[in-house]
Amino acid sequence: MMKALTIYTSNTCGFCFRAKQLLRKKGVAFTEYCIDGRPDLRREMMQKSGRTTVPQIWIAEYHVGGCDDLYALERAGKLDSLLNIGQ
């Protein structure tokens, strides 16, 4: 069973688009929180991650980080196991 994935995004962010593109390619469902015009969601994201940039991605309780971190996991062959894909 795939783990729950959460991503905080902005509609104007190319990195957010790339991260979602990879997740969709893998067939991963995710819950997206767009922080545009939502200071409450931005604060929530910053409190959880300690970061101010989007995207911020979590697989279950594991904080992946941003788009570059997500792609680094993919290149290292670790993303599928974190997502429980193919297990």
C-alpha cells in the first residue's frame, strides 16, 4: 500500500510543477495544499518544514524536502521504496 503523500505548492512555481509531474508519472496520489493567498497554509508549511520555499513534500511523516530532494531520491533509486511502490 502506498504511503500518504502531502505537497505544499504555489501555482507559479516551476519546481512544484516538476515535482507533481514526477509523482503523477509514478502514479502516486497526493494531497496538495496551494499556499497562494493562504498565509495560514504558508505558516503551517514553514512550522512543519522549517523552510520557506515550495514545494515542500512529505511521504507519510518523512519530510522529503523540495523538488531537488525528490529527484535526488529518484536518481538514487530510493523513492519507490519510500513510497512502497512495487512492494
